[in-house]
Amino acid sequence: MKKPLDYIILFGKGLTMAAVDIIPGISGGTVAFMGGIHERLVRALRAIDREAFELIGHKRFADCWAKIDGNFLATWAVAVFFGLLILSRGMIHLLGRYPIPLFSFFFGVILMAAPLALRRIRKWSLSTVLFFLFGAAATFGLTLFPPLHTSNTFLWAFVAGLAGAMGMLLPGLSGGFFLVLIGKYQLMVWAFGQMSLPVLSLFAAGSAISLLGVARFLSWIIDNYLSTTVALLAGFMLGSLNKVWPWREVQEYVITGKGEQIPVADRSILPWNYLVTTGKDPQVFQAMLMMALGVFMMVLIERIAAGLKTTI
């Protein structure tokens, strides 16, 4: 990363990762993967190890900064911080007001992102196919799980950080959805809305530990099993489509500080059943249009990235 434009692009990707990860079903890791920064992000986080702290202890700050890809990692971290504090509120508003167009757009994005990711696999094998199928089946199965109901203690705020941060590195596995599964989505929506420092501090601590732990694991399997890793992550994305299907029968809401309802527990239904079940317009034309826009955006981004050959 040497050009100012590179930092601006990276900052935008970090903002987007944070904004979408708050939505149950949408993964910030998917944004990182299709944006071409996933592997570099994993390796930068993996580099935060004992050696890095020893360099700090010996006051070799420049060497430590270079080891952890500091410029890249700091730009991403600042972008995610601002994305969680600012853009996530806008995404929550859109989720409450325009769920069908919003999910339709991301459905198109993920539908196109998975096959684009699979293009990185140069040679298919039986293990690659099995990992792809396992990833798709595992994520699809998770979307069927009912949410737990847990107490709002400080310990659970820490656990929420552990669970929520995984969506930043695992494409197709939404941090917001993990929070729904453990029953802590409403707590974190409230904490960010009220800027509750004790809750947010524990959430941040859990997130940091989770990011470093997941990064170490992903870095190892990327180094040793690149094709199977790509297949697994693409499978995760494909399996998550059930959670971003636009037409849903909502079974449970959470209420934001502004009184907006956000669906968290729901199930996929067909468009013609949506009108009968909810009494609302299924907005089929708008949904198809937004899906097409999502696919188009992915193709356009892929073409632009190939043309610019950006270093991000």
C-alpha cells in the first residue's frame, strides 16, 4: 500500500465490513473475501504474536509495525471502528424500513460472490468438493437454529464479542447472526445506541481475542490447504443465502432505542406466501431489481479490480 487511493479503498472496505456485519445474515468476511483483502487481513492479524511483543519490549517499534503490516491493519481497524459506531445505525434503519430490497441486494451479491471466489481454485479434487459441500451444509444448518435466550451479564457481553467478531473473518458466517443465536443481538444494539462503555469494552476485548484466534487458524489452513480453504469459505457464503432470502416470516423482533423493529428470528417463505402470511406487498419487482443490481455490482467490482490491479 503506497498510494493514497489504496488507503481510501481499504478504508471504504473496512467501513462496509462493519456496516454489513451488524445485519443478521450478512457477513463482513464476505466483503473482505470478495474485496480481495481477506488473506492479507488474516496474515496481518496472525502476525500479532509473541515475537511482535518482544520487538516492542526491545523498543524496535518500526520492525514490529512492519511485521504486522501496520499501515494496512491500522487503516482497517479505524475503518471498522467508525463503521460500527456510525454506518451500522444506518444499516439497522434500512433493515427495519426496507428489509426486502436490502436483503435482495445482498442475496444477489452473495450469489455472485461464491462462484467468483471458486475461480481461485486451479485444480479441483474430491476433498475440495467435499469441503465446499460441507461449508454450504454447515452454514445452511446454522440458519435453521432458533435463538437462545440468555441473561444480560458482563460475561455474556464478552462472549458476544467472541462470537460477533468471527463474522469479520469467516465469509458467509454473519457476526450479527451469531449474536442472534446466543441471544445477545438486542444487548449489543442497545450498547452501541447508548454508548455503554462497560459493555462495549468487554465486547471489544472478546472481539480482539476472537479475531486473533480465528486468524491464526485461517492463516495455517490457507498456507497448507489453499484450494480446500477457498472451497470451504465459498460454501459458507452459498449456505448463508437462506438467511438473506428476502421473503421471511418473522417470529421475533428486537426494538432499537428509537423504537424501530428489527427482525432477528424468522424463516424463509415463498413470495406468494408472503402476502398471505404478513398481509404486506412482497415487492417482487423491486426484489428482482435489487438482486440484479447486486450481481451487476459484483461483476463490475471484479472487472474494475482486474483492470486496476490494485495492491489492496
